Amino acid sequence: MSSAGEGLSRPLPEQVRLHVVELAAQVLGSMQPATIPPPLKGIARFDPRKRARLGSAPIAAQLETDKEFREIVAEALQEAWPELVASLEEGNVPPAAEPVLVAAAAYLTRPPGWPDLVETARADLEQAAAAAEGTAQEQTVVRLREQLAAQKAAAKDETDRLREQLRVSKAEIADLRRRLHDARERVRVAEDRAAELQVREQEARAAVTSATSATESELRKLRERLTDAERQVEASRRAAREGRSIEDARIRVLLDSLQDAAAGLRSELALPVAISKPADSVTAVSPGRPSVRAVPARALADDDPALLDQLLAIPHLHLVVDGYNVTKTGYPSLTLLDQRSRLLTGLGGLAVQTRVEVTCAFDGAELNGPVQVSAPRGVRVLFSAPGEIADDLIRQLVRAEPPGRAVAVVSSDREVADSVRRMGARPVPATLLLRRLSRA
């Protein structure tokens, strides 16, 4: 074995290092778990085909620093190549031995002068690589010479082809010159003909101008008659539209409200009117039918439990509900789908009991399209249009009602409550509606 002072001045040649690591990886797979060096325990569990590739650096470092592990690998090498190891121990290198195997055996068994054996193997490998490179270069030179000869032959053929093309082109040019002369003669004749046609065209234009003047005069008269006819049609359409305008709907709703209030019993017998209602004219994403309204008894405070009951007793009341404001106040832990379903179920029962007009407005600004909602009988469900929020939709619904119509808006949003109050509607906190629905 070598003395403690011997060592390599340079890293192992790459081929030698790969061979040593491959041999050590095979030995590592056959070692008992207790004898495996701690840094290599994880690598020993790798698949044998991946052990040398994935654990190359840790195995090489362990061989360099762990004498005991290196000697275990050396023993495996000695079993495989006993004659080679014996010759190296005696200081002899078998003439036919591969340089990589000699260097690997010298590195693992460490016979006297093993660094010199590794360096000798390195020189042999470098010389073999240089020889291989020289052979490759010679082959490249031969191939390039062959390519050059082929290119010269191709260039000669191309030159002959181009000369033939030049001869043909000269003949074509002579023919084209003759044709050009003929074409010039035809152009001269055509120019004379064009001059004659131009004179005729000027005469025809003068005649067309005269005819156009008379036609335009007649056309102006026809346009005036058409304008008068369109004006009469528009007047007829306007009269028809005004006959079915939204103002008629607002007046009809107001008259119904006044009649119901005067009768007293209308709150019990109120039936939906046959015409469309103002809230139906508001543009919105409507999964079902749209609307919501309410009117207050101003002697009661907004948080008085009796307020909602008194409002629901007003004839022809329109109850407008800020949907998500109510659901997120009463049951915020549910999904939006479950919140809508629970609220609409309660409002459906309330509409049946009280026979008031009920509209529930939801925020639809974040929706990619209309929501499929099964609205209960007597409840109008609206979603705000893209670019709007439910607060804006509620204000549109209140604004659409005629002055004097009883409208109540259920929302705990202070801004919504203040704005609808200024518009003549009575705001109601969401807690009162939730309390009324739970009581029902």
C-alpha cells in the first residue's frame, strides 16, 4: 500500500473517475446496511441503474476520504482482476491492460507509486484521445476534399447551363425588341383613337349634365314629398307610442293605489293588474321577473318590529329587497346559491300571505351571464346589469314608481337607505325582514 504522503496533484481523469464510481456503486448495493457509510445510506437505496449516475459526487467524495470504504471497493476489484492487482503491487503494469482499468486499480488499491501509475494512465488516455482526434481530422479533410471536387464539378455544370441560358436570352431579347416596335405602332394608333373618343366623351358629358340638372330638380321635389310623408309617419308612430307609454302605466298604478286605499279592503283582495308595471321597464339581467317596493308609516322608527307589519298592510305596497344585503346579514355562512334560495323561499311565502308586490334585487356585476333562478310565485327577481351594482338597480326601481306609490326598501346599507328616503320610499333594516320571515 502507499505511504500517507502520496497523493494526486490533479483530479482523476474523468473516465477513471466514472469507472471507480461505477464499481463503488455496485459494491454499495451488496454491503450490509450497518457497514454502509452514513453519507451513502440514502444512495444505497437507489435503483442499481441510477445509483452511479445520481450519487456520483457523494460516492467519489467518500472514496477520497474514507479509507475503509475504499479498501472494501478495492477488494471487489481484486476479486475481479487478481492478476492486474498483483502486478501493480509488484510495480509492473501488464502491457495489454487498459489505461482506465490500470488507473482505477491503482487509485483503489494504492500500491507504491500509485500516483505515477494514474498519471501514466492519464497520459495514455490523452494520447489516445489526441490520436482519435487526429484520425477524425484526417477523415474531415478527406471529406472536405471530396465535397470541394463535387462543388467544382457542379460549378462547371452550372456555368455551362448559364451560358446556354444567356444564348437563349439574347435571342428572346431580339424577339422582344421586334415586338416592342410593333406595340409602339399600335399605341400610336390607339392614342389617335383615344383623342377622337375624348371629343365624343365631352359631347356626351354635356348632354348628361343637362339631363342630370333636370333629374336633380325632380329628385328634390320627390325628397320633399318623402320628408313630408316620413314626418306624418313619425307623428303617427309617436301618437301610437304615447298611447302605450310608461306614463300610462304609472298613472294606472297610482290610480289602483288610490282606489285600494279608499276601499280599505283592497289589501285583502289585491290582484295583479293586467298591464305591465313600471319596474318591468328597468333594464337588468333578469332571470325571472323584476321589481321591488315599499312605503312607510313615518310614526315608527326604522328598528321598530311593528314597522314592517304596518308597511305590509298598506294597500298596493311595493316591497323592494336588497338581496345580498339581507342574506349576508342573516346567513352569511351559506353559499350565494343557498343564500338566494333561502331568501326567495321566504319572500314567496310573504308574497302569498300579504299579496304585496315583491321585487328582490341581487348584485350581478361579477356575473359572466344570467343566473338560472327559480323565482317563487309573486316574487320578481332582478340582477344588476354589467357595470352596475344592486344599489343602482334599487334606485332605478324606486325612481320608476309614480309619486304617491307606497314603496318600502329593505336594506341595512346606510347609503341606500338615505337615497331611497330622499326619493319618497321608506327604508327598512334587513333584520326586520329576517325576523318577519323567521316568524312566518
